[in-house]
Amino acid sequence: MMNSVNWISDLPLLATAAESEYAPFVLAGVLLSLVIIYLASKLGGELSRMMDLPPVLGELVGGVVVGASALHLLVFPDSGAFASESMVMTTLQFIGNLTPEAVTSIFASQSEAISILAELGVIVLLFEIGLESDLRELQKVGYQAAIVAVVGVTVPFAAGTAGLMFLFYVPVIPAVFAGAALTATSIGITSKVLSELGYLKSKEGQIIVGAAVIDDVLGIIVLAVVASLAKTGEVDVFNVIYLIVSATVFLLGSIFLGNFFNKSFVVVADKLQTRGKLVIPAFIFAFFMAFLANAIHLEAILGAFAAGLVLDETDKRKELDQQVIPIADILVPIFFVTVGAKVDLGVLNPIAPENREGLIIAVFLIVVAILGKLVTGWSVFGQPGINRLAIGYGMIPRGEVGLVFAGIGEASGVLGKPLQAAIIIMVILTTFLAPPLLRQAFKEPSSEVAEPVDAG
Amino acid sequence: MMNSVNWISDLPLLATAAESEYAPFVLAGVLLSLVIIYLASKLGGELSRMMDLPPVLGELVGGVVVGASALHLLVFPDSGAFASESMVMTTLQFIGNLTPEAVTSIFASQSEAISILAELGVIVLLFEIGLESDLRELQKVGYQAAIVAVVGVTVPFAAGTAGLMFLFYVPVIPAVFAGAALTATSIGITSKVLSELGYLKSKEGQIIVGAAVIDDVLGIIVLAVVASLAKTGEVDVFNVIYLIVSATVFLLGSIFLGNFFNKSFVVVADKLQTRGKLVIPAFIFAFFMAFLANAIHLEAILGAFAAGLVLDETDKRKELDQQVIPIADILVPIFFVTVGAKVDLGVLNPIAPENREGLIIAVFLIVVAILGKLVTGWSVFGQPGINRLAIGYGMIPRGEVGLVFAGIGEASGVLGKPLQAAIIIMVILTTFLAPPLLRQAFKEPSSEVAEPVDAG
């Protein structure tokens, strides 16, 4: 007789047996969540564009609308939601006739899968930002931009952190995290407005764009340091120094060693013949660097960013950029919408009196975010007659990197809900404000009016 | 005093609190697994190509090498592996100084994330196959191809299922599943060999390619039906009829309604202006159809395939195809490598006497897989002098869809390890055998030698 062989799979009955039983429902939940995420991102992005605002802002607001603040189409257990509050889960329960326990287990698995996809999304985003940051361009903008960048990182960080700690008695770790979230300028928004106004190639435009690029790099280093502090839960001077040094060495080291790696990458990619011959080696490199950064207690996105900077120096850059775009188009919105969805703006609802303290702090953060960047205009030296107000306004918008702070702060559990909501509102407001302010600054005559130059 | 506000996140301490604490390690595990998967897929794919074999075969073998059968770089708890057997997990344990309980929890989360990515990979694969299947071409090939396809699906399915049940006493559900895995022909492999030999446009070539396309469609319907049977665990005549009807109605209904939907899709895609303006609406549609198919108890891949067929009829086809390629390049290898990695070929090791029964069944499956397709050559009528042997050989290779069977059989837990391994070996062997057999068949003179025609 041959029926002694196990024809039915002989799984050990661990927790995974349950997961295997519910696997089709987890997949259904992931698919439905992705449909909601993509709908929110496209609707928000397109509406934003119609109002002449950056699409990423619309994706974020789209996430807020479908998330914990409003429609509850997309909620997450780690922000305290129960399965019964998720529209996706109630739909699955209706379709599959599931028990509440089954739904809770499916909810956890589904949310974890979406969170991982969102993390892959931010990794691909930073890889793409790295690919698009031209290091040689950066060297050209020189000292002026570097000073503006450093002032624009230091002032909001110091004022924000100190204010939260000493005015509002916020503990040091969340205060440092929120202060750090004020540092990064969004290059995308400003450069788009500058280009529309025809000032992209003006002296002011060059300084702003250069400073924004440096800001991104500084911001990512600050994030790596702050997120590591959040993991250990204490601020120890030696640890801070170790983290700053290791993040800087990691980034500079990657760029330096990358000059040698570059050539072998091109040689290998040229030899490959099968599908994905360029994009797969690039992702092997990006994911390995992300893993490496994670393994030495920095952030995965720092590694992905470094990988992008390195591959940007190869002559495969354009082709690779082209192929990374659709992948980023699919993965990045998952990150932005998820960040928006996880925020509960209800904690800042001004009608409830218990929210008043949180609201005051949100207002404080927004004021620091604006003034802390505005002063950068006056840090420019040796340029008589330069439009300082325009430079200050140009540095105001926070964007992708500010959201990365909010997302990672949420994931590491260090930001309380009011602080997290305050950061999101700060990103939204600064992004809304910058374009009209910038337009106005270039209209007002300064002592020597900057000539509009064609954006080319 | 304002420190009454919760600045530290106030998570409810569910299971997710643990997941939040380990989240960086889960991400690190996913990144490292993806690096291994991509390395295995590229090495395997390129080696395969050098040996003039299809890259997908190399990706599968690459998965077998890094998986449970050999290197243990990529193993999964639902195939019975423990965290300590996973090289990825021992690496993480070394880096993070983790407790065994933490590693087990991270292992489960990481494996689930990779499994979801693999499922998204097979969904994107079927979407792409749908996008590339031209329905109008299919109508042209006509009855000859349809008969070859139906014979080539019916004979291996009936012979395989009956043989397993009556010769080897395999229970009905796994027998039906294994029989079904014998049905689908891989169009990719055969058409590449035909094109190399210059016979793609010959009468034989046209029949083979047409039959392979129909086979894919029939195979996906068979899979949807069989996988649903596996979920309920019993074969009930009414249920089988319901499933066959619903799968067919779903597919034909999508194509029919798709003719109307098509136009609105193009109108919407033309209006969108932001990034991902084509690919995001396409994925919304594909994922929604996949969800729908899943919700009515069919398979998600059937919905993705239908979505691809529908969008193939729009004039956005080429542009969309172009953008789906890099996304598929990144996601599809996760599926193939995972299928290979989950198989334990050790259960068919001929040295161990307890494996003998499994081995005999594997040999039986392979013989049925070859003979069941070979007979299709003699089902062609009204074509005197046609090279029947060439048609039969051309139908032999199983490929992507055969692997989809193995993958879904594994996920639903219906296939025991020996049957699963036998299916994988069947796919590998038939794919290896077909090209040399086909070359030989076209060299042997048949009663009226088919003239080589340029592949155009």
C-alpha cells in the first residue's frame, strides 16, 4: 500500500497555521487597502495639482481623509484602532463570515503587510531622491548655499527642541524628534514655484535650490541620529557623537567607495541579458545598503539614499531613472497615504478643551518652522541687494522628508499623537504658504531687483 | 503645568506592541531576503539563458538552491522551518542580540511579508500575461488550436488525477490539484524555440502558439476551480459546476463589460496629470478585479488576468506595457524564487528508502505530463502531412502557470511535500526536454516536410 505517504501537507501547528488558513483573506485585505490607497493618492494628488500645489500634499491629505481622522477606510492597529473600526475588515467579515478573532488576526497581518510596503515605498523614494541629487551640481553652489542650509537646519532644530522642553515640559526624546522634523526643506515645491516665476537660475534661486539639497542630506543624517536615539530611549553624549560620526562616515564612505563600485556595476549590468538586467542589480545594491545602514543602527533610508547617490554617478543613470519611476509610482504613494492615514487630526480638534495644550504646541511648532527658515535669508553675506526675503520664504516648505520624520516617529512609537498631528499640520501649512509668499517676495522691489532669468 | 499630555505614544499593548518594537528587524529581514531573492533570480536566470533555457527556469532553480532544499538562506515557517534554520534570522540575531522568542516573532512577520510580496508578484505576472494576450489574435487561430488545447488540458488532467487516485490511493483533493498542475503549456519557451528555428509562422507553429494561449486561459480557470475546491476540502458536483460557471462567467463577463469600461479608462487616464497617471489607474483596476475574484471565492490571479485582457484592448496598451515591465521585473522574481525556495527536494532524494513511493509518483507525473501533451499532435484533423510530433513536443513545456499551481497548492496547504516537489521537478524536466525534442522533430522528415518560414 502506498497511502502511508503524507499527501496532505504536514504543517507544524504554530501561529502560522492560522495565518495559512486566513491567507486568502489577508491577501484580499491587502488588495482592497491598496485600491483605497491608490484612489486616495490619485484623487488628492490631482486636486492638489489643480490648485497649483504639489501632488505629494494631496496624497498626504488623501491619506488623512481615508484614515483615522475621517473615513476610517484605512486604519492601523498600532495607532490603537480595532479591527471593527476598519472598513476593509468589516467588508472582509461580511464576505467571509469570519469570527471576531479571525478578523483581529487578519487585521494585524494585513496592517503589517501594508506597513512593510510603505517602508519599501520610503526606501524607494529616498533611492530615487539620491538618484536625482547631482553631487557635482552641489559642489558648484558653494558656500552661500551651505551656510543657508546649516542655519536653516540649526535654528529650527534648536528653537523647536528647546522650546518644547523648556516652555512645554516635553521629555527630551520626543522634543528632539519634533525639533528634527522641522529641519528639512522640500526642494520639489520651491524649485517648481521658482521655475514658474522664471527665477530658478537667478542668484536667489540657485542658493535656495542648493541649500534645499544640502538640507535633505543634513535632514537624513539628523533623522538617522534622532531615530537611533529614540530606539535606545536616552540621550547620551557619546552615543550622539557616535551616531553623527557613523552617519556621516557611512554617507561619505559610500560616496567615496562608490567611485570604484560604479565601474563594476556598469560592467555587470552590461553583461546581463535577462529581464530586469539594470533594475534588479540596482535594487540589490539599494536594498543591501539599506540593510547595512539598518544593521549598524542607522536608518534604512540613509542606505537607500547613499545607493542612489552612488548610482547617479554612472552613465546608466538616465536609463535607471526611467525604470525606477514606475516602481516609485506604485510604492511611494503607499508611504504618503499611510502617513496621512495613521494621523488622527481629531486630537487637535479645537472644540474639545483637553486638546488645547496640544493645539498651543502645534501653533508653536508652526511658528518656529516658519521663522526658523525665514532667518536663513539674513545669513547670506557678501551679496548686497540680494532678495533675502525670497530666500527665507523659499526655504519654508517642508515636504517629503518632513513626512518621513512623522512616519518614522510614528513607527518607532516615540511621538505622541498630538506631536505627530502637529508635525503633519506643520508640513501641510508650510507647503501651502510658501508658493504665495514666494510670488509676493519676488514682486516687491528690493534695493536691487533680481532679474527674472528664463528657467531654461 | 502642561505635562499631563501624553507625549510618549500611548499604544494599547496588543500583539502589535511587540511587532512595533521589532519593526526595524522585520524590515531588515525583508530587505536581506529581497537581496537574496534578487541575487538568486539573476544568477539563475542568466545561467539559464547561457544554456539556451528560459530564464524563469533558472529563477526557479535559484530559489531551490537558496531555499529549504540546499543553502537555507530563505526558508519559511509554513513549510515547517524554524527561525534557527534561517540564515537571515541567525544574521539578525547576531546583529541585534535578540532572544529566541523575538527571533521567532520576527521570522513569522518577515516570512508573511515576503509571502504577500510573492502573491503581489504572481498577481502582477498574470496581469502582464493578460496584457500580452491578444484576444483578436486568438480568434484567428481557430478550431485546430482550440482542439489541441482542449485535448492537451483534458488528457493530462484526467490521466494524472485518475492515476494518482486509483494506482497510488492519493485522496481526491490533492490528486485533482496535481492533475490540474499538468494542464498548462508555457507559451514563452515553445515560441522562443520555434522562432529560433524559423518555424514560428509555420502551420505547426501557429497551432502550437494558439493552443498554448488557450491553454493558459483554460489552466487559469482550472486553477481557480481546483483552488476553491481545496479551500472547502470536498468535491461536490454542484460546487464544481458553480465554480466552473462562475470562473467562466467572470472571465467572459469582464471581457464583455471591459469593452465599455475601456473607453472611460482612457478618458480618465488622459485627464490625469500627476506622476503614475497611467500605471496607478491600471493597478487600481487590476487589484480591484483581483480582490473581486477573491471575494467571490475564485483566485485573485484570475481577476488580474481579466484586468490585463481588458486593458490590452485600449490604445494605452503599449505605454502601459512599457511601465508595467519594471514593476513586474521587481515583483515577479519574488514569486518564482519563493516557489523554488519553499520546495524541499530532499523528500525525493532517492538514497533514502522512505522516499521511494514519492519518487515513483513523481516519475508517474512526469510520464503523464509528457505523454498527455504528446497525443495532442494526433488530435489535429484535416491537415495531411502536418508534423504531429512537432506539435506534441511543442506542447510539452510547463512554465509559469505550472509554477503558479505549485505555489498556490503550497499556500493553501493541500499539496503534501512529495507531490509539491514532484510538480516542481515535472516543470523543470518538461522545460529542459522540450527545446531539444522540438529541434529534432523539425529535422526529421515527415511525410510532407514543413517549410521553415522566417520568424518575421
